[in-house]
Amino acid sequence: MRRALLLIISLFFALSLHAQSSDTLTNSTILRMAKAQLADELIIDVIQSSIVQFDLSEKQLKSLRENVSDPVIEAMKEAQSKQLPLPIAMENERNKDENKSNPEIAVEKNYTQIPPVAETPPVSIQPVTETASAAKTAPQPNPSFQAAPTSITDHNSTLNNLDFTAFSYVAPIGQLLTFIEKESNDLTKYIENWDTQIKLSIAKINEIEKQIDLKEKELREKKNIDSKRYSAEVNALKLQLNELRIRYKQVKTQVIEDGLAITKKLQEIRENEISAVKNTYNLTSQQIKSFETDPSQGTKPTQIKLSGIKFSQNIADYILPLTELEIWHFNLLSEINAMIPTWNKKVEYISNRDKEINLQTEPLKAKLESYKSDSKLYKSEISSLKKQISAKEKERKQLANQMESDAKELADFFKQSRNEVQLIIEERYTDVINNISYSYQEKLKL
């Protein structure tokens, strides 16, 4: 379990952090993990199992200590001292790669056994430059009634401008990625709107609570002036206090009703996304299966571009569980995107092999035509050439069949994944709804 958790953390930060390479940790990497509130033990495990290139100058150490614990800094120092300088380490890695078998031969031998999911390619992660208007303008609540902006992870970033190429039957995956991106960003808009509303409501509650405290203090002072019956002024203050208490209860009641409206809307979003997933996965599967699988056209590129997945920032803790759904969409999109290089490689292999065979066949056909001028004299040569050409054409046919079979395999993968993704949506949305309901009930007791 511990190793699996470490692997998940390492994979996530490989996707979401700007390091010098996908295996290299820097000061920035450690700072992001620390700000994400990962346990020191896990951060140290990542440091000890990775290539590092830390800046441990006095100035940088002073900056690190503002967010990073001493044990982690010590682990950074130890890893830096033990590890080869980065250029040497990278050179060693290149030498290892050169000693491996020719990659083209390896692909030719094993391409039919490549699993549907490959290593995630490098993805550009950029900080969000614009924060939600709610975070900028909403009044901040005072400590007496907590709705403090919180974050369960340092996802204040955007998966920006993902632009990549897909070959042949792999291209329909692009529409699935676009769908996931849209579902996530639509949800983010809801979250930001709800966040604005919550912060304004909580600010109103805190203001009324402050007025009640002041009014109660003033009333106590007036009551304690003498032992007589309450004066007209005291009775007027009592009336004002009662009105404030009624308003306080009304506003809190409205906030609870807003929470119920949010959970109701989430149930609607959940059902709509489950239905949309079914339709989109089915369409993707159908288009992959029906795509023209012509090896000679296999490497004709289709460009796919995503505008970006945005994560909500500084969300009030009443609806903080909603950010888990944003992260889930991000992970799903990343995992599907990671499949594209693997399946592109299959297409490229078949297409390149088809071109190679075609180039070998052309001179055989030309020679055959030249021998036909005297078919009696070159009877045996003609027979031999026809057999060679026939063998080449048979091989090309086998490649075309293999490409069609691969397309079917990929189509079946998405068709089978559809039900699993629907169950995951049901599970995750239901969990988030339950947690938000609990949050409102516990924190807004009347």
C-alpha cells in the first residue's frame, strides 16, 4: 500500500510540476509538495527515489524553511551529496538506453502486446494567472464563524494548451478528452459561483453576530445602572436585540437552504454526466471502430488541442469536497491522454512497415514488366517474381488486418470502460454530496 501511494504521488507530480525532466526534483518540486500538505515521510521517500538537482545555497535554504520542515531539508541535502551531478546522471541514462536493443526491432517484435495505457507524456502545467472573482471581492469571514478559504492540494494551476497529434483511428480519442475538459470546467464555474455566494452569506452572518455582541454588551450596561424597572431605552434595546437575533437565524436558515440547493444541483449534474459519459464513450468507440484503417494513410496526423482544465482556488471549506471532482476529471483526462502515444506507436509501426514493403515491391513489379517482353525466355524468372510480389501483397494485407484488429481492440476498451466510469461518477459525486451535506449540518446548527 505504501509503495502504491508513493507511486501515485510521484506520477501526479510528474504530471503537474515543472521540473528539468520527468525524473528530476528541484526546490520548486519540494515546495509544491510541502504546500500540498503531504507528509514529510512521503516527501522524503520521493526525494530518496528520484534524481535531484536542488539549490541549497543559504538564500534558498532560508526561503525553503518558510514552508519545508527540517527533516525534509536534511533529506534534500543528503540526496544532493550522494547523487551524481545531473549532467553525469543524464549521460549514464543515455548510455543505458544505447545498450538496449534497437527500439524499432523491439516495436516490430512486441507491438501487438502493448497495453492500452502507457506512461504519461510530459504535459505543460502553468500557474493560473486569474483568480476567481469571488476570491478577490468576497468579504472575508471573521474567526467567530469559520468559512475560511481552504485547499486540500496545491492545484492552483491550469492544464494549458495541450496540443498533440493522433494518427488514424486514434484521433477520435480527442473528442473524449474535449468532453472531459468541458465537464470539469463547467463544474468549476458552479463551484466558483457557489463559493462567492457562501462567502457573502457568511460575511453577513458574522456582521450580524458582531452587532448582536455589541448590542448585548450595551444592554447589560444599561440594565446594571440601577435596580429599577427597565427603562424605555432598555426596552428599546431589547427589541433591537431580538430583531438582530431573528435576522441572524433567518440568514443561517437561508445558508442551510442554499446548501440543500447545492446538493440538489449536484445530484442533477451527476445524473447528466453519467448519461453524457455513456453517449460520449459509445460515440468514441464507434468512431474508432469505423475509422478508415488504411496503413498507407496511417501516419496522416490529426491535431487535437485542449484549451485547459482550470482548478478552483481558495474555496470555502463548506464546499471544499467539490474540488475532489475537479482533480478526478484531471486525472481521468491525463490517463486517457497517456494512451495516445502507445496507440500512435502501433499505427506508426504498421504504416512504416507497409511503406517499406511497398518500396520493396515496386522494383519487383518493374522487373516483372520487363521480363514479360519475352515470357518464354524468362518463364522461371517471371514465376519467381510473381511469388515474391504475391508474398509482399499478402504481408501488406496482414498489416491492414492487424490495423483493423487494433482499432477494434481500442474501440472495445472504451466501450468496456464506459460502465466503469459511470460507476466511478456515481460513487464520487455521491461521496461529495454526503460530505457537503454533513458540512452544512454540523457547521450551521441552529
